Amino acid sequence: PRRANPRVRVTKGSVGIGGEQTGIYPQDSSGGWNIIGKSPIDFFDVSKVSPCFAKPGDRIQFVPVGLETYSNIEVEVNYVVYELKSSSV
């Protein structure tokens, strides 16, 4: 279940679970979901033709990475050179 008392600030990229749903916070905001991790990837970018890389019904697999790998991905995202891996199921 969602938290009884939502957090005032949840950082961008936080991955949360609320009920049977998983969500990624696209920007710093308040929120009441239980945070289970964080992603360095920008999941939403209004400057792109398609602001969100995923569509309703898509499945996203989260892969745990160490701090060094996380930091490397974060740098690549900031320099706009990181590419998400995708596949059709």
C-alpha cells in the first residue's frame, strides 16, 4: 500500500511502488509511493518529439547496477550519449 504520510520531496528518477503499480518520478516532487530504487535515466523529456520512451502497456525491466555503473550511466545521460536497450517480446 501507499505510505500513510507522503514524502514532501521525492527525487527525480526514484522508482516507487503503490498498490499494483510501479512508477518513476520524472521530476522532483512530493509522493506517497514506497521507493524501491532510483534510475539515472530520463524517462520523460518534453524537448523530444516523443517525450516518453515508453507507451501504455509496455513492459520495463529494471536491472540492479552498482554505484560505479550508475554514475557512469548518469554521466552518459547528462552528455546525451546514453542509449536505452529495447527489444520486442
